[in-house]
Amino acid sequence: MLVAASDLMIERCSIEISLSDIAQKSGANAALVKYHFGNKEGLLLALLARDAATEMSNLEYLLVQPITPTAKLKLHIGGVIRAYYRFPYMNRLIHYLLHESSAGSADEVSKFFVAPLLDFHRRLLAEGVTRGEFRQTDPVLFYTSLIGACDHLFFGRHAMSRATGVGPVTDEVCRQYIKHMETQICGGILTQAEEAAAVG
């Protein structure tokens, strides 16, 4: 059922799907969908939790790797952008569950998505400062910059396509955006010595 919901959102470029749509796509009875998830909000929450679980486990794995904080940062930037590319409905789902759903759902999203990501940023940035690779950087502002940039690539792309004829997000656009964000973010937080090392 979650696979069906995910596929429908990708096909329609929208999170506006009904339980009956999901039932039809999955071949399940609508009553069964309702039994498992309670309502549409419950299903959307379960879908986001599923999609976020892998990404959150990757954060812990990345943090303990025997590589430099700068290398971890670049891998993280790429990982976040690829996750948004793999699940293009993710940003709209997060916004909906945080701002347009029940307080319980918003709390759950904060618990399994926002808080772990912020904590990862705090620890990675602290490691980079300790190793002399990063300037002091506020983790909340860093989170806002990175997640906001991903958010806008996928959410704002529709507006740009209408205004300027910009095409959809493709594999190539994704790769270009990863390089662009690496340059933007690393240019902002790497120390001068680390920047010189990266260039040289």
C-alpha cells in the first residue's frame, strides 16, 4: 500500500491522492487501507517514516566513517539531494504533515526527521570545527540552507518551468545541483586552509 501511494504521488507530481486511489493501485480493499492506517494522514505519515528511515540510518553510518569531515559533508549533500530526487513528493509531504495536519503527526515528523537531521548537522559541524576544517557554523542555519535548497529545487521547479521553460529534474540536473551545492556550502564553511587544500 505504501509502494502504491509512493508510485501514485510520483506519477501525479502531487500528494493529493485518496485512500480509494491507493486501494485501486495496490489491489487492496479501501477498508483494508483504512484499517491499517486509520485515515489518509496516517498513511502519509507511515510513508514519510518509511522513506526517512533509510536516510536517517545512513547519517549514523556516515558519521563514524574514517574520512574527513569535509568528505562527509560532501557525501551528505549528495545524499540529501538524491533522497529528494528519489522521493520527489518528500518536501510536500513534510510541509503538509508539519503544517497542515494534526499536532500529533507534526510531532512525529519532528521526532523521526527534523530532530535527527539537526543533531547530525550539529555533530558533523562540531567535528569539522575541531579538526580545523570548518568555520563555526550555526547548525540550524545550516539545516535551513541545505534542506531549503533541496526543497526549492523540487518544489520551485514547477514555478520555474512555467515562467522560463526550465525542464524537469533529471539525473543530470541532480548531478549538477549536487556539485553546485557542494561549491556553495563548502565555500561558505570551509576554513581558508581547507579551501586551499580542496582547490590545490
